[in-house]
Amino acid sequence: IKEAGYTHNLGWPVDDQPIWMRTRAGPILSVPYPMELNDIGTNVYRDHTGSEFADMIVEQFDELVEQSAEQPLVMSVSLHTFITGQPFRLRPVRRALQHCIEHKFRDRVWYTRAVDIANYCFTLPPGTIVGS
């Protein structure tokens, strides 16, 4: 995909931090993508309820906020309107996201998109991100 002109990908769920990957066409940034906090895997394939998925979001968020005191981390959540948008799933997920937004350390959290994470990483000096 680097040869096709892409600068980053979301296809390698290897860590809670972006990493540089080496390719024959040069480095490409891998931005974390969620396997567990993905409504397709959780709600469709593993048949978790909306409430169970919401609990996973809250627990992941709280743990990563604690761990991020040592280093910046990325928490990705993948939501699809045709899955999470179902009313019986939407309410619990809405409560989980509200928990994240209202968290006491909300000033340490950046709510953003993968492309914004990638663009920020591109500005960092070599050696800041693993693989650079």
C-alpha cells in the first residue's frame, strides 16, 4: 500500500501506540486499529450485548488513561451505524462514551481520528516512534 501512495494504515493491530513499519517502498505508519473494541467482532461474531461492549469501552479507557501517565497511548473504538446504531446497543455505548468524555482526566485525552494521529506522528522527530 505504500507503493500506492498511502502514508499510514489501520490494518495491523499490534499495539496501543503507532509504529513505523518498513516496506520495500519505504516506511509506512501503522496507527492502532481495534480488534476487541470493534462492534463487528464483539457484537456480531462473539454475540456480546450492547452493555457488555459498553463495559469493555469503559474498562479499556480507564486502564489506558492510567497507563498513559507513563507514555501516550491510543485507544481505538470501531463503530458501525448498522451495528451500534441499533437502539438496544446505542444506549449503553452512548453511556460508555459519556463516561470517557466526563472522565476526571479528560484534559489529558485527545478525541480524534486516525488521520489526525498519523499527521501528528509525521511531525515528530526520528526515534520518537518505534521503528523510525
